[in-house]
Amino acid sequence: MDVFDLRGRLVADYQSYTRSFIKIRDARIAEFVDNSLNAGAFWPEPLLQLNPTFLSGGTIDDLVAKDVLHRECARIFRLDKSDSDHTGKQLFLHEHQRAAIVKAREGKSYVLTSGTGSGKSMTYIVPIVDHVLRSGSGRGIQAIVVYPMNALANSQDEELKKFLEKGYPEGRSPVRFARYTGQEKGDVREAIRSNPPDVLLTNYMMLELLLTRTEDRELVRAAQGLRFLVFDEFHTYRGRQGADVALLIRRCRQAFGGGEIICVGTSATMASGGSSEEQRREVAKAAQSLFGTAFGPDQVISETLERATPEVDLAAGTVKETIRGAIASDEAPPADYDAFRLHPLASWIESTFGVREESGTRALIRQVPRRLQGSDIEGQKSAASELADLLDADPERCSSVLRRFLLHGSKLRRSESSRFPIFAFRLHQFLTRGDTVWATLESEAERHLEITKKAAKPGQPEKPLFPLVFCRQCGTVYYRVKFVSNDQGKAVLPREDRREDDDDGTTDAYLYASAQSPWPRGVGQALLERLPEFMKELSTDGAERLRPESQKDLPESVFVEASGRITREGQGLAAAVIHRNFLFCLEPSCGVAYTKTQRSERNKLATLGVDNRSTATTILAVRSLIELQGDRDLNREARKLLSFTDNRQDASLQAGHFNDFVQVALLRSGLHKAAHQKGSAGLSHGELSRSVFDAMQLPFEEYAADPEIHGPNRNSTHDALRRVIGYHLYRDLQRGWRVTAPNLEDCGLLTFEYVGLGGSDGLLGEARLWDTGFSVREGRAAERLVDTPAALRACTPEIREAAA
């Protein structure tokens, strides 16, 4: 898979989604926004980083030979074991894994800090299994491993099965483990309580319950003399949650008789800044606070790196010429592993994206992520620009060759048994939700524009920047402001979001300023023509006038300075202030209006920000899954997407949104397919639900409560689903139901026609009815004749149909 192409398609989908709800009437602002989006304001160039090569720590078999590990570990920890072949391959260790295993053998607590994909779980799983093998299985719970998320516990449960169950008869594993996270059913929990495992996988919330619930007292007794207490993703426990977990650990040590407990923490990120020695001291302090036991810097184990390519001297003329030749000829990277490893450009790539020497210690540490291409940001050049300056070459050609070397290196392994390629790299793509356009209070042609929040126009602090919002119907621009009225006079201040009145004397408001369609001053015919119908009435003499109760809803005509101060007539910018609720668009050609009960700004006015974060996440996830499923070179197990979030509330929200998105997408795709299959004849109401049901082709077991039923009951189940589909089809067509996901009719993919309405023989074409009028029955009253309005009487059937 070409990850650069994948990134391009992901960004294209997100860009299309973002642009789909941006409608801006002002041509200058629209061009400014378009240029900013084209420059990647919301999706900057990705950062690239190589996964470094870890220093080898030998094999499991080596540690068994030295009696560091029990001899059965050599049989358990094998790679690629299958149901038929239990021998597998030797498991090679990294140096930090070996150091952790030795530290556990010495009976000392430790924290391992290493990057993603460095095998952190093996640093506690191997010592735990070794301890159980030496002390004997079935002696109660000897290790508890705590994960911050159930997904991690589930993943570890699968990994343990590969090591501890494959190669042994069913039920005869030398080490028993169980997952106890709250997602297990009652009978599974009872089985664990009645026969506690050697290793318990759980989360900290369940561990808290285990200590307090009466029904779990057997597990507390089984954990007496606990040897290992492990907290994976150690860095997540901070702040108030960290304090809760620290107290929980102290209670565990007391409940389990924890004098000899080995406490283990693992994390990809713990401390940043300073030297590696300073980082180890900081991590040791954090570990001591959390675990409540003495921790020194020597108990903090960090990754030990080595280069995959030899370091080259770029000052050497031959080295530079070789790289320049590779760029100029646009040659393919060397196909052979050793030839690729020795190529000077491969060495330059590893030095740029992979590792660097730490000043002082000369130890190898990871390079910070860096952009492959793009313009300079805060003085830092992209890798392609730096290489182009070094060689006096074209940056675009440098970028192309670097991509080719990176992709080739991501597939190149030393041998078939090697676990990692020489260049295992990652792209870090950031996609911002976006903000809005910020502008000064000046005329359309003069106002200063910014795509991100700033206090004022650069160099002119007296001209603050105000956030803009845009009418969803027509794109008319409004300033979002706070209206201030006090002893010093009146003024408007920038306002970022809608809120209720507070005690600072301000009210939410919007400012409208247009040279082409200025808001009328005074109460006259020009004003009445701009007002929606619900604000007007007819007087006794038939003249149109403003409703008395609508007087307070009129926009206030003002003149405003660039500073925001309301000034005298004729000075400053002519504008109109809409106080509090946005009831109608002031652009005369728009005509959209809202009731007073519709107070949500989101459904009326738009910004550049992605309206629905969940939908944006779903779009990115769906595109990723489509790409993964379409790549047949990937193993089926690898075609999956793992998503992380900050908290349970977000995870719950996103999970529900995924389900809703799948349902809506399935329903709409079924409707579109059914209509397409029907052709120009279209679908009638009577056949709609059945046609969509047939088009969806859902497996019976996916919607039937009892998939085993047959005969009439099976047909009744089909009918029930068809009725549900029919209800949701019409409900989904409600206008405004989904602001960020317009229905098929709004998207132009579906049209409606009404039987007997149009055409030469339809109701709209019957001249006699339109000439004489229509008979109308109201309730039980007798029919009465209603005259046809003169305008409709004079229309052609086609115009009447368009109006209908």
C-alpha cells in the first residue's frame, strides 16, 4: 500500500466534506478561503518519522540457556505457531526487552518507556509466565495486568492465546489467564471466581470493584501474595485520575499483602525535554508517586537504538555525487537489501527521519517527526527542501525520489524471518476542525481577512478582528459580536460562540454591513419590503405595516468605527445590529426566515469549522477502511482500523455515530440502487419499501431475532423489516433532519413526482377547474367554491407544476 496515495485520498475526502457546506456570498472572502484551503490550512503536510532499529538483545532461547528464564519459555514464546506446527520460529528480543526481563528476575520494579511497536507487552508477559512456571500454576492469581481501555485488554487476550494455548492440548496450558473487564457475561465471571486464573487482565475501574464487591471476595483471597501488578499505558494516569489510581494501587498492595509485589509500568510517552538522564529521573519520580514504592533512575528502562544503515559523511565528495546522481537520474532504489542499506541516500534518510546522536551522551535517540515536502514553517525546512539545497537540485524531484526510497525500504527485509523492514515509517497527518474567517470592521473591499484567530490586524491594534458567520441559505456575511451599552456609549466586541447573557452588560448580536444592499434607515416602504411576512400585517385601510410586537425584533441601524465603537450618523461603517436571535437574513434576495423558537445558531449560520466532528471522523474512517479492504496485498487480519480517543464519552458518542452512519448509508444506498434498477418509471409508494428491502440484500440472520424460523414466521419477519424500512425512508427525507448530511433529494440524487398532478391530463392542466375555482369541504360543513387567484389562472400547467 502506498501510504502517500492513501493520505492524498483521505485528505481529498475530508476536503470535499469541508467544502460541501461552505457557502460565501462575498467574492473576495470566498476567494480568500479557497486559496487558504488549497494551501492546506486545515490539512497541512504530514509529518514523517521512521520507526528506528532496536539493538538486539538475543533470543528467548539464550535466556533459557542462562537460566534467566524457565526452560518451558523456549517452547511457549515462539513466533508463527499454527494448529499443525507448534515449533514456529525463535523469538528475537530487543535489548530493552531483555533488560526488563532481567530486572524482573532480580525482583525489582521497573518502568519501560519505548515507542509504539517496540514490544512493550513482552517486557512483562515473559517475566510473569516465567514466574508462574517456576512457582506452579493453580496457586491463585499471581499477576494482575491493568489496561486503560478494554480494547487493549482484548488485544492482549488474543496475543496470549497464540503463545499459551497453541502447542498444548485444550485446557492443558501451563499458564492460565482470563479477562475480567466488565464485558464478560455472568456465567463467565462466576467461572473466574470459582477457579481463579494465574494471570488476570482487567481495567482500573474493574480492579476498584474487585476490591469492594462482596461477590468478588474470592478473587481478593486468590490474589494473596500477588507477585506482579502491571499498569499498561502508564502515562494515561495523571491529574485527578492519576491520584485515584495511586490510591487504588496502595489499597491493592494492602489487600494482596504486597510486600513483595513487583510493580511494572509501560508507556510510549512519559517525559519530553531535557537529556535522557533527566527524563529517566522524571519518570522515576512519577512511578514512585503512582506505585507508592521506591523508584530510582536505574529502574527506568528506555529503548536502545542502533542504525540500520552506516552513517556517511556528507562532506565527502563521492557521497554527495552519488546522492546527486540518484536524484538526477530518478533511478529506482537498489533491489538488494545490502545494496540498499549501503546507499548514501538511505543513510541520509535514516539520519533525517530516524535517529540522531544525543548531545553529551552520544547515544542514539529518535528524530523528531518532520515534513517530507512543503513550504518552510517557523524556519524549519522540509526534508526535500533541505536535500535540494544540499545538492542544488529541484525540490519536487527530491521529494519524488525520497518517497520512492521510503516505500521501497518499507518492503525490504534482511531475510524472510525478519520481523521489521529496514524503513518502517509512519505518517502523522493532522486534520483540524477549522475555525472561521476573521475580519476587521471595514468596507468589503478594505477589510483585513485572516483564516485563524488573531486579536487585531497586524500592526494596527486599534482594529480588532471579528469572527464571521455565513447564512446557510445564501452565504451572506455577518459579524458575530457582543453588543455593549453603558455610560461610555455603545460598542460591539468580538464574540466567538453563542451564549446566554452574563453580568458584563453585553448581549449576543450580529452585525450586517453591505454596500450593495444596505439596511434601510427609518420605517418606510423600503424597510417593509425587506421584512419577512410574519413581522407585517395589514391595516384597516389595507396598507401594509409593521406588527407592533415585531418592533423589538427590528435590526438597529448604526454607524460603527473599525475599533467597534458606535459613532454618529455619517461617520464610520453603515451597518445594522441584529440583537440576540437571528430571525431572518437581511440580504433581500435570500428570503429565509425562522421562528422565534428556533434559537440554535448552528442551523441558521455557518462557519468554516467542521460542523459535526463525529461525521468528519466517520468519513476518514470509512475512506481508510475502503482503502484497506481494497488492498489485496495486505493480510486479511491487517485490514482493520484502530481508533483512539481521549475519554469514554467521546468513545461512546463516536461508536453511536458509527452505527447511525452505517444505518443511514445502508438505507440511502438501498434506495438509490432500487430507484436506479426501476429506471425512468420510478418507484411508487406501494412498492417503495419492498424494492429497497430487495436491493439491500441483508442476510436473514442480521435482522431476525431467531434466524432458525421458517415458513409464515419467516415471512412475517420480512414484513416487519419492510415496515421499519418504509418508516425510516420517509423520516430520512425530512428537510433539516441532518444539517451535515443532506438527504438524497437535497443532493440531487432523488426527485419526486405526484401521480395525477402534472402532464396534459393532470390536475394542473385542467383549465375548467382553474377558470371556475375549486370546491373545498372544511370538516362537516358543506362544500364551498374557492376562486383561483388570477396569477395562477393565467399560468401554464408547467409553471403551476414548478410552483407546486
